[in-house]
Amino acid sequence: MADYREAPLASRPTTLDPNEYYNLSPEYRRAEQERAALRSNLKRQYQLKLNDPHRQQLIEDPALSRWVYARANPYSHFRPTGKTSLLGALFGVAPLFILYYVFKTNRDGKDAQIKAGTLERKYKMSY
């Protein structure tokens, strides 16, 4: 930690703050150890189920189930914000208007050239 330098545009993470890192209360340390023990126990149980050579049933991973549900139902958790509205307008609506403008001006220019008789056609309509 002695060679850690703070970034000019970011604050120091709380895990690297010496006051938060070294001066922890015994209750906080005990709670962290209990949470770590619980996590490791859950991981061990999952690994035992996963690597059991005689297992017959499917092992369900709750994190994977939540991820699949979130991927299948994105609109129930969608929140419209300024950023999403801007991105929707830029990628959903703006290309339609831009393409309409490009095709319309191109067609109008061709029509004007056809009426003036100055359009050089690659393929002759008649001989």
C-alpha cells in the first residue's frame, strides 16, 4: 500500500483507505468473517453437487436463473432516462428521417434531370 498513488480524477477506494482498512472494529471484522464463511460454505455445497459423479437431477444455479430471467424479460426492469431516450432517438428515429431525406432528394434530383433531358441513362429504355 505504500506505493499506491491516488488518481488525479478519482477518489481512493474505501478498501485502500488506511483508516478504513486498519482501524476496523472487532464487530465489523467478525461480521465480515461470518459473511465470508457463509459464502465459502455455499460455494462448497454447489461444487459438491456439481462434481458428484452419481447425480441424477439437474443442479439449479440461482444466479444463472436470475440472469436468464432478466435476459428474457428486459422490459419489466427498464427505466426510461434521458440517456436511454436520447439513444433511442439517435438509433431508432434519426436514421429513418436521414434515409428519407437522402432518398427523397436523390429521387427529386433524378426527376428534375429527366424532365430537363440531361440524365445520362446507363441502360437505354428503347433503341
